[in-house]
Amino acid sequence: MIDERTARRLARRHAAERRFKLYGMASVAVALAFLVALLVTIVGKGYTAFAQTEIAVEVSFDAGAVKEGDFAGLVKSALAARFPEVTARNEKRELFGLISSGADRVLRDMVRDDPGLIGQRRVVTLLASDDVDMVVKGHVTAESGRLNARQAEWLASLRQAGAVSLGFNTTFFTAGDSREPELAGVGGAVVGSLLAMVVTLCLAFPLGVATAVYLEEFAPKNRWTELIEVNINNLAAVPSIVFGLLGLALFLNFLNMPRSAPLVGGLVLTLMSLPVIIIASRAALKAVPPSIREAARGLGASRLQVVTHHVLPLAMPGILTGTIIATAHAIGETAPLLMIGMVAFIVDIPAGFLDPATVLPVQVYLWADSPERAFVERTSAAIMILLAFLAVMNLLAIVLRKKFERRW
Amino acid sequence: MGDHTMRAYDAELERLAQTITRMGGLAESQLDQAIGALVGRDSDLAARVVAGDRQIDDLEHEVQNLTVRLLALRQPMAIDLRAIVAALRISSDLERIGDYAANVAKRALVLNRIPVVEPVGAIPRMGRVVAEIIREVLDAYVESDADKALAAWRRDEEVDEMHTSLFRELITYMMEDPRNITACTHLMFIAKNIERIGDHATNVAETIHFLVRGTPIEGDRPKADGIAPPPEAEEEIP
Amino acid sequence: MNVASKPALGQATLDDRRLAKVSARDVDVFYGAKQALKSVSIDIRPNEVTALIGPSGCGKSTFLRCLNRMNDLIESCRVVGSIWLDGEDIYTSGLDPVQLRARVGMVFQKPNPFPKTIYDNVAYGPRIHGLSRSRAELDEIVMTSLEKAGLIDEVKDRLQEQGTGLSGGQQQRLCIARAIAVSPEVILMDEPCSALDPIATAKVEELIDELRQRYTIVIVTHSMQQAARVSQRTGFFHLGELVECGETEQIFTNPRHKLTQGYITGRFG
């Protein structure tokens, strides 16, 4: 029925289609492979940061030392008591190096919570130093690490006695930044990010939606609105560092706002995400069928009523999705925040919009720059938290869209 | 006409018009031949006319089928609608004309078996006028000419007058000699038939006027006889 | 063929335009430089269905949208001439377009219920115009509107369901109910059945015929059969001009103008 040429051409067409499908599948596979590689690397490197080595020692809460507030002394005497053979001064310093310099805080907190402890002896698990932590987690061997032979020996003896254990690293979530990796956490950065995000959302959402509604529903279509439209589209493509420079010049130098503050960070991120929100909102408004507008106008609704009663509610899922994705993008932004001083080393968790703060991506950037081996896993852990943050926001976007999506 | 976006529609309307024209031509020649058979005392011809009526009946059926089909499939409007309705009406008028012509032929067969009576001469004159009216009406149909149809319509008066005078003449003959009664009665019916054919021809003319102008002819049809029943009332052919 | 200078054939206008419900005189509409309507004069008589027919782009929908100023929404659109509603010029008398649209309702080509409940769809107009003082009064308006639209039996148990969940024909009748709910005097219908199947179309046409008792209806349609079925008067538009207007029966059996004849018999150039 089909002549030979037609059959050949048909076969070629089918082959081309199969090839194209294969190419497509291959590119998806490559993209997936990259994603998996990224996740595996980050998770593989970072998951250990959620655990922390602890060393159990018997501490005697000497009343005198407690009174003087010399909790570090308590730690030292506990260690000295554990290893009575260590007497030399520099050996002692090496011994004390096994325990984190922040361990005394645990004792102080214990005494504050229970003053009855004074004069008693208790076995307390103390935070190990990052060098010990690395050895225990197996990231470095005792020989290659920063522990010397004696320290390695003590550690081995402690491990033999079962005094060394891995516990959940709460510090990582609650603490701010620190020079000591075992004391450093993302708490400050998370709070900083949240504060900046609140500022961004509160400013960018209403401004963006109002702009989009005006341009789409009210503005006359002429040269000026066209110019504005082109400019908004261009702004969306401006490199983020430029927004940082703008923020530096405008908010810090001209308006004298505080450096490193989440408020300023939020303002800069607002500038950055506004064009994206406007474009997304306009697209969502455009997607509302004109027949709905006509129906409302035909019933005698005013322009504003058409917008507030019909168009905006129908466009809201799209607008929200755009806003959330723009905000999520802003949350992951580093460059503009470097310009306004959010790159500073800040130990305290910010309590308000004007406190100095840093944000998650900047924290990642800072830690990635630090030499200590223990910061490597913390960098990855911080990235995981950032990714989780973004995943939650994108999920929220999808849920909102699904929930409010309407068909007509 | 013509120029429909759907060309098949044009073809169907054309076929309808052609069928009507053929029917008209046939009816006209049936009348001619019936009169000829009467005047020439030609029984063969008369028999052929009687048999020929079948053809007209068949054509009428064809017209009916065509119109029903057009109405169902094309949803005709305006001029097309009028053309189709007109075709239906014209075909039924022509069919009646055919019936009357056949009846004239049947009576001619009877008259051929009895002696000639004088007034036979007036019949062909009347028949010629009616045949002319039919021809004019058919021309008007082919040319979609309402004025021509109107002119033919007016000529019916002539026929009515001729019928009235022939009627009186025949009554006189019958009163003079009762032996003439059979022949004269037949002649009277023949005259009546021809007069009815004229009426149907005027009906066709009216239909053509409606077809072309979309309105009926204004005013009443001129009536010259005082005895013929109104043309609207269909009567049995005796 | 130029018929611009001549008035439309047939009785497009009445001797006294105040007798008309809606009266248009010499209406020109321009979209930018393009003229969409040329000197249209027509009187829409009360309690009649007037059908506007004509080929695509002939200006019939444009004219319809002039009657409730829906063309105002198009920036480049300019309307010249006068349109009266009950003797009041709707463009110059200071009548608010929003108020005008409450008096001149509209039903569109595609059924376009709001993505809200059936109840809210019908209640929307009365709500924005403040036509009811209490919930009970609003219920009453909704129920009578649905009843007038012949939809009540089909939806009375599901008023809280989405209007978009109805079938196409039901949606269109819902849109008619929605338009009726604001008690308009004139209802404009822009090809209301073009998206419906024949049965739904028949129901809507039957409804239109009933609504004629209370409202003046102007319907734009592409279906000549529909125009013939539902309307008492028909106007034929061609290239922005009202070519002919008259009794529907006359237009469809014996149109006066060659263009009308050509259009309705399917002989269009």
C-alpha cells in the first residue's frame, strides 16, 4: 500500500523522533546527575556537623572557684584530676586544649540552674575542641591532625574509658558565629535572614502588586508606560551587586542607616526582587481571562471593583507564587549584602531590624573562607539549611498555587 | 440567480427551475394536442394526450422531492425561499393544467364518435389564447420577469369573456335541437376545462410575481364572466 | 458598494425617536484612524427583540457595545453621534457609565460566570448596586432572577456550588440570570449561543422570547436562523453601515437591499 520511498521517509521520521526523545532524556539525566552530585557532596560533607564530640569528666564544683566565677578553672582542675600524671606547664596547656574553650559556660549554666551543686562532684559531658572532634569523626587521623602525640594518647585513653561520645549539636542551631568551630552556629544567620525576608516581603509584595495592578489595569498604554515597562524588565536583569552598590550609596551613605542591619539588607533585597514580583504579578493578571473583566464591567462594576472583586483574587495564586519565588531568590543572594556590611563577623543573634546581622548565604561564604577543618563540614551544613529553607518556600508556593488555583 | 457560496445549492435550484420549465412545456403541448385532437377528430392523438398526463404527474413528484430536500438541507432564505415555495405552487398548478388537458382529450375521444356540432370552432380560439397565456407565463418564469407575468395575468379576462359567450352559444344550440345536447354538454365541459386552465395559468403568473417581487399582485383579478366560481375553489374535473 | 450617504433601507428609525427605547442617530465609531461604524441610525423599540446580523467585522458587535458604553474600555475607540436611552443621551447627559450598565445589561458570546458560587454570581450585581437591604431580600432577588432565567429547577439545590461547574447552556442562562438580577431595562446579547449546542441554544432562545415581555433585547448573532427565530426586527450591517432594517419576516422573505439578499441567501462576495 505504501510505496518504498514513503516507507523510508516514514522510518526516518520515526527514527528522528526517537533520537529526539533520547536527547531529551539524556539532558534530564545529566541535570539530575549534577543535582545528585551536588546534594551527595553537600550532605556527605555536612551531615557530621549535626553531631558534636563530647568528653565526660568528673567535675568538682569547688565553692571558691564558683564564687570567683572561674568555671574555666573547674574544667582545668577536672582534667588535671583525670590525668594526674600531667604536671608540666605546656603539657597541661595541651591537655586543656582537648576541651573547647567554651566548655566552662556549660558549668556556669549548671550552677545557675541548680546552686545546690556547689561543693559536689558530678560527671559532666563537656564539649570537645574542634581538633578532637575532627579526629573522633574520622575526618583526620590522630597523626595528620593538629593533635600532637601526647594529646592523641590522652584522647585514646579517654576513648578507652568510654568518656568520649557524639551528641546532637544543638549549638549549631542556636549559636551565632564564632572563631571556634565547635562554638559556631547558624542561629544568628537564620534570624538575620528571616528578619531581612520579613522586610522584603512587607515592602516588595504590596509595592510590586500595586505597581503591577496599576500598569496592567489602569495605566493608559502610551510611550511612558511602555518606557516604564521596558525599564522594569531591564531591572530584573541587572546584576545583584549593582543593587548592593545602590543600597550602599542610598541607604548607608545618604540616609545614614546602620551598617549590617537586616532592615537595610531587606531594603536592598526589596529593590532586587521588586521587578521580578512586578513581572510575575503582571503575568498573573494578564492570565485572568478578559471575559471575567467584561462580565463584571457589563454588570456595572467600577474599575476598582473589577480589580478587587475579580481580577486580583483570581490572579492571587500566581502573584503569591511569583512573590515567594522572588523572595526565595533574594534569600539566597549574597553579593548585594556584602556591599552593605552584612559580611561582618557577628557573634550575637540579632534581636531587631537595626541590630547588626548576617544572613545564611553570607555565613556560608564566611565559613567557606575559614581555614579550620571543622568549618568545612559546617559550611556544608549551613548550605543544607539554606537549601531546606528554599525548598520549604518553594513548597509553600506550590501549595498556595494548588489551593487557590481556579479553572474557568 | 446563482453565485451561492455553496455551488451545489446553485445546481439544485437550477435543476428545480429546469424541472418546472419542462413541466410547463409539457403542459402547454398537452393542451395544444388535446385541442388538435378535438379539432382534427384525431382519436390516436387524443389517446396519446390522455396517456401523456402520467409524465406531468411524475415531474410534479420530482419537484416535490426537490423542494422538500432543499428546504431540509439548505434552510433557504429570501429569494431562494420564494423560488422554492413558488416552484411547489407552480408545479401543482401545472399538474392541474395537465389534468384538465387530459380531460379535454378524453372528451375529444367521445366527441369523435358523434357528429360535429357548430360551436366547435370557438373552442380552438379559446384554447390558443390560453396556450399563449401559458407560454407567456413560462417565459416570465424563465426570465424572472414580473411585468410579463402581470401582462399575462391580465389576459385571463379575454378567456373569461370567450368562455361566457361560448356558454351562451352552446345553450342556444341545445335549446334549438335537443339532439345536440350530448355533444354540447361535452363541449361545455371542455370550454370549462380550458377556462380553468387559464385560471391556473393566472395563478402561476401570481406566483411568479411573488417570486420576483416578494409581494402578491395588488388588486383583484379582472373577472369578466358572471358564472364561473372563484378560481380559488378547486373543483372536481367532471 | 457605497451606501454611506443613504439612510438604511426599511424602517430603521421612527418618526419620533422618543418612542424608541434606545435610539441611535448618525453614530460613527473610530478605532484610532479606522472607522468601524458609519453613520448608523436605528431605533430599538421597547419589548421587542432586535437582531443585528452581518458578516464578521461588519460592526454589529461594535454597535452593540456602544449601547452600554463597553467601548469606553478600549482606549483608541471614539464614538460620534448620539445614542439615547429613554430620551436621554447616554454619552453626553452626564449619565455615569456604571449606572448605565445597570440599566443596560449584557450577555456575552462565551458563557463567563465568575468563578464563584451560583448564588454569588447572581447576587454580585445587586450587591455592588446596593439593590437589597437585607439578606432575605437578596435571596429573593437571586431566586426570582434564576426563575426568570429558567434555571431555578436545575440549580435550586446547588446554589452554593461553583457556577463554572454547570454545563455550557446552564452557564449562559446563569449569565442571563446575573444580568437580570440588576433589573435592567435593556439586555444586550453578543452572540449568546455561539458556544452552545442546539438543545442549549433552543433553551436560551425560548428564554429570550419570554424575556421580551419585560425587557428590550438587542441580540447580535451570526446565525440567521436564530435571528429569524427569536427577533421581531432585524438589522443588517455591512462594512460598518446599517444597510437594511425591518420586520424580521420581511428581511428574511423579501429583503430590499441586494447586499442583504446576498448575505441571507449565502451568496456573499
